[in-house]
Amino acid sequence: MPVPKLVGDIMTRELTTLEHDAKLLDAALLMRSSGFRHLPVVKDGRPVGVLSDRDVQRASPSIFSNLSPDEYNRLFETIPVEKVMVREPMTATAETPIKEVVQVMYEQKVGSVLVVGPDKKLLGIVTNTDLLRMLNAVLDEV
């Protein structure tokens, strides 16, 4: 197997996304059902942010708070994803060298980079998991 060189070779194309007007409860449920830790947030097919499981955790009330389960759920039902997401997420194109994405993710300590087309519409996402999958495949060939 030749070593992949471009983001388009390793990105996840089957995306699970959130609309920009979604609530935190929508995000938490989608993360749980999909198993994804990073969700692109889109408006008209273009990324406006990215939400990670850590962002959801930071926005969650402490389990030691005096909130009842109903109050806790009500908060999740009312907090907009836009208040919690990372705005202006890092992006790359399918033609971006993987090395550049790895360097940015390492230096900026981020777990994902969104992949966009020339029209800035979302095409995919590259996560730590995608990079580890590639590394595992390369090491299998050694």
C-alpha cells in the first residue's frame, strides 16, 4: 500500500453534522448515538464551527451542583450549540498534504480539521482517529 499523502486520501467523508441552530442536547445525543467526538457545525452546507465532546463537557453543569435532573435537561435543551462550539474551525482542502494537517493539529493541540471544497462547503473531516488509522496501516506494511 502506498503511503497516503493528501488529506483527501484519509478524511472521513460520511459526515455526521449539526445545524448551527441545534441545541446542546441534540449534540450530546448525536455524539452518543454516532460515537463521534467531533461534530462539524454547518449553516447552508458550510462549516461555521466544530463541537467536540470536551466542549460539551465544559458547558455541562457540575454533577455536584444543586440542579435537579429536570433542570439539568432543561439547560441542555436551551443552550445553543453556537455558544459552545469553536468558531472559525481549522480547515484544509482534500489536496492539502497530510503532513501540514498533522503539524497544525500537533502544534495547536486540536483533534480535528474540517475539509472544505473550493466553494467552502464541507467535504469531510480529519481527526486523530483518521491519522492513527493511517499510521496503523503504514506500520502493517513495514
